[in-house]
Amino acid sequence: MRRETMDVEALVLDDEDAARMVADHERRNRFMGPIVRRVLSQLAGFTYDGTNEGHLALVRQLPVVGFSPSTAASDR
């Protein structure tokens, strides 16, 4: 196993992008859905149901952060 690191930039996604990311993650990881929804419900303070409306309510309560390669790293 090789260990690699890279410089990244973090950005808080807007509500619509964040909701799409959550929905996409749920589609790709259906097996873990019930467990993840239970934990997210506890973190958000309401019953998260995985609906489109639920996605938006969730990301308004729990901001989603995205990462991308740092532009400063490409200047080196």
C-alpha cells in the first residue's frame, strides 16, 4: 500500500449541491442507509427520512464540505 498526500482546498457547498451529494451518496450506499439515517437524525435534531425535502433540511442543519485539489499546489 502506498501513502500519498496532496494539498486540498475546502469549500462549504451551497444547499442544492450539498443535497445532491447526499442523495448520490445514499444511492451508492443503500445497504448502510438505515444506519446512516439514524445517525444523521440524531446529529440534525430531527427525523431524517432521506426524501428530497429531507436532504435539503439536513444540509441546512449540517453543512457539507467539499474538497478539491489546491490551486496553490499546481503553481509549484
